[in-house]
Amino acid sequence: MTKPPNPALLFDIDGTLADTDVIHLKAFNHVFAPYDHQFDKARYKQDIQGFTNEAIGNRFFPDMSDAEKKAITDQKEAAFRDMSQTGLEPITGLLALMDWADAHDIPMAAVTNAPRANADHILNAIGAYHRFKTIVIAGELAHGKPHPLPYLEGLSRLGATAENTMAFEDSRTGLQSSVAAGIESIGIMTSLTPDEMAQTGASYACARYDDAGLWERIHARFSQYLKTN
């Protein structure tokens, strides 16, 4: 049997590998309060979750210079890292999925709108940094999510094809990005509902990585490849 093109698993980080939204919400409220911006869960999900810091700065501080916007969002990210020094845990079943991928030589990449300092912090905190062949930081590209470029970059770096790849996301912007890149996308329900994820293009939604339905999809997606091992 001819071996199919290289497969891959692509993961967002925040809310997908670890449930970080509560800490991010706290950090945003702490840093943005002096500027008369406060967020509840609904506003956070609608206006902040999944967006790049550049987009957030432009939305909430339109009259400030780029340097001023960056200083505020950098302060927020530093507050997040300080608030999450302890307590970050991988979502249930994640490390077992990564073990499975490693056993079958399926490479993994992290694809995130988070700044590199946050990505490194979270991946190290949950013991997953070494599992990824590459980490795609959207802020280092011409476009961040919801543009497909971050996921297309992830595919390119791994030498993978969208048809043989699966992506995991938790936000609307992330799902828009992965779906636009042509990748089957799984929604991890740390904030959105299954209906919200389906409306954004997720083929399946689950709360954790040991979900039986998810594993049925994983085996179906990669069965042709696995038979060649």
C-alpha cells in the first residue's frame, strides 16, 4: 500500500491544551480597568478570546499609538504569566494523545495567536514543550488568526497536507483559521458550546481528549497512514 502524504496534529494553545481563559479574563480586568474596560465571560468570549494582541489593542485603544497599545497588552501578558505560575494543567487525555502521536510518528505543531513568551510559559508549565516539532506564533507572521496563514504555516513546517491533518481549537477565530486552511477541526469545549463550534466549522466538539467519539474520528482520519506502520 502506498504511504499517504505526511499526517500531522496541529494544536492551538490557550484553552485547547490548558484551560487558561479564567486566568486571562482576570489579567485583562486587572490591566484594562484603569482604562474603563471590564469584562464578564460573555464579553470576553465575544470581543477578546482568540484575537491577536494587535487586534485587541486596536479595538479598545483606537486613539493610542502602536507603542502605547503594545505596552498595555504586554503588561496584560506579564500579568497572565505571573497569575499562572502555578495551577496550569493539561486538559484530560492530552498527554495520552501526544503519546499515541509519537508512537505512530505523527508530528505535532502548536499554532497560536499568543505571544511567544506566553506560548513557552504554558507549554513548559504543562510539560508539553518538547512534544512539538515547531511552534507557530501568529504575531511573527503577516496575518494572525482568523486568517488561515498560521495553520498553513504549520502544515508547511511539518511537510504535511491538510487532507491528512487534524486541528484542535477552542475559539471562533481559531476555528475560522483552521477551517479556512482546509483542515478537519475539532472544538475543545473550554468556552464555546458544541453548537457555537459547529456554526464556526468544527466537525466535532468535546470537553477532553479521552472522548470516545474523538478517538473514533482520530482513527478514521489516520487509519490509512497507521496501516503502513
